[in-house]
Amino acid sequence: MSPTDFILWPVLAALLFFTRKQALMKPLLALTLLLLYNRFCSPGFFDLEIKEGHLYGRLIDILNQGAKVMLLALGMSLVIATGGVDLSVGAIMAVAGAVLAQGVAARGWSPATAITAALGVSALLGLWNGLLVAFLRIQPIVATLILMVAGRGLAMLITDGQIINFENPSLVFLGNGYFLGLPFTLTLVLVMLGLTAFLTRRTALGLFLEATGDNETACRYAGLPARNVKFLTYVFAAFCAGLAGLIATSNIKSADANNIGLYLELDAILAVVVGGAALTGGRFHLLAAMVGALFIQTLTTTLYAANVSADIAPVPKALVIIAVCLLQSPVLRPKLAKLLAKKERPA
Amino acid sequence: MPPLLQLRGVSKRFTGVVALDGVDFNAYSGKVHALMGENGAGKSTLIKALTGVHPRDAGEITLDGKHISPTSPREAEAVGVSTVYQEVNLIPDLSIAENICLGRQPKRLGLLRWAGIRERARAALARLGLEKLDVNQTLSACSIAIQQLVALARALDVDAKVLILDEPTSSLDAREVEELFAVVRKLRDQGMAIIFVSHFLDQVYSLADRITVLRNGKLVGEYIAAQLPRLQLVAHMMGRNLAEVEALQHRAPPGTPPGKTILETKQLGRKGSIEPTDLHVRQGEVLGFAGLLGSGRSELARLLFGVDHATSGELHVDGEKTSFGSPRDAIQRGFAFTPEDRKIQAILPNLTVRENLVIALQARRGLWSRLPRAEQDALVEKFIKVLKIKTSGPEQLIKNLSGGNQQKVILARWLVTEPRLLILDEPTRGIDVGAQADIERLLAELRDQGLAIVFICSDASELSRNSQRLIVLRDHAKVADLAGADVSEHGVMHAIAHSGPSAP
């Protein structure tokens, strides 16, 4: 037994036991099971050490590495709630990284200017997506596919096809620094989560998003600005992607247009789905999507810890995700419930 | 003669709600058997329990003396029980032939035999006297009435002993209903047992031999149609006594004299949808739109609410010329609109009663000014009580409510915005007598409170009962203005039949 055990398991158990949100149960359960597996099969997985006042260890890596998908999943949750999807967030990450590196390394901008520019460009790309989907009514999957493909080209254009390195300490801090003993990225995620939760639950945005995803025609008749709401979600998703792109770029201290954020849009969509949201729109659950993102990151780290090579890692990853999705299947779930002879809960 | 189909003690409960409580039902071959009841009485549940859509909790079904227990509509069809549902349950992008044979296509060596499919479809349509229909036509290109008949043909393509018609007429006009009934009578005479679910009393009395009434999931009784007076039937359905029902039949007394004009149109029209039209609506009066289905009533209403854009003419609100770019503009001026197609244009099925109720008010307040939860709860509680909305609670999903109660929630959605002009497009379609009486009473109350109301309704007697003035539409144009004594069923019929085309 390590000190970690005394904190982690009671916390997870308490969360599972006390959560009143049905939506949070399943991803949390999946995450707990995965961590339990690691507790017994991955030696050293839970070791934490304190160096120079900072926490290090696999668990911290998961939080740090998972930050990107968590940020993406925040934006993706809102987009999916309206019945859309944004495939371009991975490419937008690359563009944000390219702007940041090019600004600092080649143009000599200050970090603040470069960060503002990178986030601004990301939001602009989101504007484009939103315009196509909300106002020109192109199917989201097609509309965002355009930037998914073209975005990396755009990033290449910005960096002249080079991998641009930078050493600016403020920018390096963004993805590698520590704040209050924990990775700074975690603070970023918490701030963004708080902001998103505030925006969706303290204003009417959450209701508008779910209503739009549920029946857009009825929303128009009820005088709800469904198009503007949709439009905004794409801008917000792109902004989150820009932030994730800054972290990814800072992680490796260089802008690599070909690899930054590669396939991360899929991880983000998966995180939202594991979090119990339907791709047809409607209800969304931010916290559950966050747990979903952590689950996916933990899975990746688990495979890494088990020395599964990166090339074949997608296979076991896919298997676990299939299992999680089966847990949510409306056909299988009742049967499983019967099998476990648990008390039936209203859906 | 024993009944062909017998249901004994059928029960069904959904999480906490008893939908059917030991219901018995009989259907005899060669007879039309009407199943009546208010919305939420359990008619649809009974049909679904019979056809295997919902598993029964208790009870037995016998067909021709044999026990049957279908677990899906397909199994029900296989034993001889076919159903035509309220909404056309076909695939609009496929051809008529494909729709009729879908799922049981003639095949050879695992490949489709197209000639066989068409032949079989033609034969099925011929049974209904529709030999002339082109089976290669795409279904969506046909009128709703034809689609309904195609659905019927599909139901009869298998060897049906029992045919269930679940509100088949709600989207048909009078002539189409007669065509459908002619076919149904033919099938009855061939010895089929027909179960007919409908809200329209006229139709039930013109078609049914026997009537079974359900209320709150329980059997009220089984009656011979010819021996059951209409008012008695209504009283059975509502669970009230005759005197109460008779009181409802009277015309609402004219309220206070109308106030100032809220809305006026001058030659307002939209190309291809409604000819230029003049009308005005005043505070404290109900203006009815009369006309047949498809005469342009809904199109005109959509123009008034900014859903569609006018291509000609002017719109004046409070005497001031204006134009609506979207419903939002109309809502800002205090307009409200309950659209015709509740399912597609009004309800947010997977959201709660509370969310459905506050959405319009919240939309008007805007994104940043969220209605506090306590206020939402108070509003919902109030309107559930005032409108007698039957729901297990404010957090129930609206899709789990019956049609009449959904309609009440939609009405409440607009009432909380405290509108000055209320446009109601077929607010009583597909809902039961009790809810209809509630809505008619509410209409008179709102009018007396000084609201301006536009009321659209296919039932001329209901329309004239509730309106102070009428405009009559035909072929996408206004053909007459009716006021005073002309506001009557006869006045409407006369205007539709005899007014000149597009009278100015």
C-alpha cells in the first residue's frame, strides 16, 4: 500500500457512491476499473515522488498529457450537443502552434502577443466552421472536414514547411511548467472547465444548446437564436483547440505542423461519447466528458506502461473502447443489468 | 358468434405509471370496432400491447380461439394482425412498390425480383381499387392521402384477419376520408375484423358497429354504436355526467367589445404560397381562419409570425409599418404562435416539461439573462395546475406526455411570455375531448383578458363556436370576411363553396 492508495481509491469510491448524476457513473466506473487493473498489473504505475516541490509520476503524466484532450472535449461537448461535430480541432491545434512558433522565433513577438495571435487565428478558423455549418447549412462533418484537411497545409504555409524550435521560457512553461506543485496545464483545464460550466449552466446557453440539438425547427418557432448558438459553439471549440495547440507546441518546444494534434479530434469525440453524450445532439455532460478524456489518456498510458509499441497500441485501445461503448448500448445495458441483478434505475 | 379477437385482462405499466389496467377488448369479423378515449386513456398502449410493440405485463390475447403472443409488429402481421399507424410509417424516398413490399420482397437466389415486387404491389393496391396508381412513383411525391392508402395496402399485403387503423384520418380532408372509408367498408364486408381508433365522433358513428371506451387505462364499457347517443359517449370518455357535457356545446358568449387593432395587413402575400391578403386583428377578439386543409391558412399564419417572408404587401403592428425577418422579431412585438405540426415544429422531445415550457420566454430574455431556477419551477407549477397538464412532474420528458398534454405545455410556453397576439394553428388536432374543452375555455378567457387571437381550425363548428369574426381561404387566397350572424358552420361552407375566386 502506498500513500496514493489511501487518497485515490477513497476519492473514486466516494465519487462513484455520491454522484447524483447518472451520466457521470459510467465513465467514472470505466476509469476506476482501468486504474484498478493498473494497481495490480502495472508495477510503479501509482508511484509519486516530490522533486523540488513538484509532483512527478505516471498519474501526474496522465493529467498533464490528458489536458489537451480535456480541453478539446470541452469544446466538442458543446458542438456535439447541437447535433454537430468538429473534425478540424486537431488541425487547428497545428495552426495555433505554427502561429505561436513563427511569431516568437521568426518575427520576434512577445509571448503574450504570440499567444493572443495564435488564439485569435484559432477563433477565426472556428468562425469559418461556424459560418459553413450555421449559416450556409453545410453538414458539420463535411464542413469541418475541409479545415481538417486544409488546416495542416495552412500550418505548413505559416512555418514555411520547417519545424520551428523556440526556447522562450514563458512559452515552455505553458506546457511543461508547474503551478502549486502540479502541472500548469491542469490549472488551464480547470479554469476552462469552470468557464465553460459557468457559461452553460449559469447563462441560458446550456438550455439553448440542448434545445437546438433536440429540435432545431421547434427552436426557430420558439424564437431561439439557434443559428447564432451553433455558430458560437464552433468558435468556442476552435478556441479550445487553439489552447490545446499551444500546450502541445510548448510540450515539444517546436511547431510540427504534421504531427501536432494528429487524430486528437477523434480522441475528443470519443471522450464526449464515453461521457454519455449522443452524437445526434441534446443532453451534454461536461464533467463526464472530462472523465472520458482522462479515461482515454489513462488507456494510452497503460498501454505505454505495458510496453505495447505505439504502432499496435490502437488495437487494444479500440477493444477497450468497444467494451465501454457496449456498456452504454441501449440493447445490451438492460441485459447486463439483469445479469448483475442490480436494482433498476430510471434512465 | 364468438369474437375473432379477444383481449382479456391486459395490463401494462411504465416506470411507475399504470397505462393499462386489466382491459378486455373484443373484435368480431365483419364488424368495425371503434376504440375511443381521451388522450392518455390507453388506446395506443392497448394497440401496441396487441401488436407486440410493448410487452404485456399481464393478460391474454386469443385470435380465432388460439392464444397468440406476438413480440413485434412483424410477428403480429404473421399471425394476421396488421396495423396502419397515425403517422404514415413509410419511407418517403422509396417508391410505392418498394414501400409495400419492404421486408418481404419477392426474391430469387437471394436477389430481389423487381418485376415480382411491382406485380405484388399492384395486386395489393388493386384490392383497394387503386389500379391506376403508378407503383414506381416515389412515395414523397404523393399526397398524404395516397400515402395513407399505400400504408393500408402494405398492411393488407399480408393475409390480415384483423386490421387496426390508428387515427388514420387525422391528416386527410373530407373527400379523402370518404375514399378511405369506402375501402374500409369493402374490407369489412369481406369478413375482416377492423379496429378503428379515432377522435372524430362523426367518423366513428359513420363507420363503427361497436364502440369500446377506455379511460385512465381502464375499460369503461363496450357499446353498440347505434344504441349509444353521442353526448353519452362523450360523457363516458370524459368521465363526467351528461349535463356537464351539454354545457360545453354552447357557444362562448361574446366577450367585451374588441379594443384597438394590433395587427393589420395590406395586400400581404408570398409568391407561390398565399395571395395578397388584407386582414386585421383587434384586442379582445378571436379571428378565425376558415378553409379546407391546404387552402393557405397555415401559410398565412407563418407569414404573420415571420417564419416565412412576405414578397408583397405591408404588415402593420400597432398602426406602425414593420416587417418580420424571423419569428424572433414577431416575438419581440408580443406575438406567439403554436404551430400546426406539434411534433416537428413545437416540442423538444428529449427535454423536460419545465424546459419546454420556459424556452420561448428564455429565448426572449436572451442568453445572458437566465431565468432563475426558482422562477422556472414556480411558473411550471402554476401552469401545470392552471392548464391541468397531466404529467408525473415538471422534470418528466415531454415526449412521455400524451398529445393533448403536450399541446397544453406548448400553449403554456407562449402564455408565460404574456403575449398580446396569440396565433393558434390547429391547437385541438389529435387531442381528446376533455383537453379540447379545456383549450376552448382558455381561449375565451384569454380573449376576455384583452388578447388578440388568431384561431385556425378545420372543424367549422368548433371554429365558429369560438370566433367573433372569420376570414375564409380557398386555393391560397382569401375569399370572404364573415362577421356577426355569418360566423357559423353554414356561413363557412357557403363561403368556401360559393365565393368568387380571390374576391377582393
